[in-house]
Amino acid sequence: MTENAWDVFISYASEDREVVAAPLARALEGQGLRVWFDQVELQVGDSLRERIDTGLARSRFGVVVLSPAFFGKHWPTRELNGLAQREVDGHKVVLPIWQGIDEIAIRRSSPPLADRVALPWSKGCAWVAMKLVEVIRPRPAPALGAALPGKDLEFRP
């Protein structure tokens, strides 16, 4: 597999760009993540298919902004299909966010996605970004025998 150029690819319907995708991209970049966001990555004259395929293939995770507008669009559906295909080996790739949509609507549009734990955008950009960072860049477990913060490091018999 090719080296990952991005930590996360953001897939969304254009209707969700200003309210969800752009603020989320900025928040994740502010946490030091490398974000594939079309408004930054695509240049005049680029092949949409080639650039999106590269982003999908070379991103560790895909944040998918599921909304009423998402399921009727060609590119977001294509991106979701590409991200889902990457999960055939059992590795989690798709990280869903629900924007103005509920489980019933998700189940009607994509039953497999209704089984996913999703982040509700209604909790706010900062909260969603924090939860995504916990998955995308997990903190390492402390080593056995490591001192706990605030604990005395000296051994006292």
C-alpha cells in the first residue's frame, strides 16, 4: 500500500461545506492533522477523479458528513464507496458525522451506516474535532510501571 499523505479525507455534500466541512477541516488542521479537503487540495485544471482517488487511497481515515443532501450526490456517494472498499480487510476507515439527519433516515439510505457509531454535529465543531482526534491520533497507553502524573516518583519502603 502507498504511504499515507493525509491523516483524514473529508467527504461531504457541497451544501454542508460552510457549516460543517470547512470549520471541521480548520479544527483538525489546528490539531496538527494532515487533512485532505477539496477546497485546499484541488487546483484549476486538476482531474477531479484522479485527485479524489489519490486522496481516498492515501488518507488513513475518511470523515463522512452524512446529511440529507449527501445521499443524492454523485461525488460524496462515490467517495463513501471508495472508503468502504478500504474496510474489506477489517480496518476502520469510515468515521461518520450526522448533520441534520437521524438514524431512521440513515437506515433508509444506507443500512450498513446505521450500524456505525457516529458523531452528531449538533454537539459542535470543537467536540466533534476532539472525538475525531481521539481516533485518528490516539494517545499511547502508558508503559507498565510508568509513574502516574502527580504521583511521587521516589520509592519509599
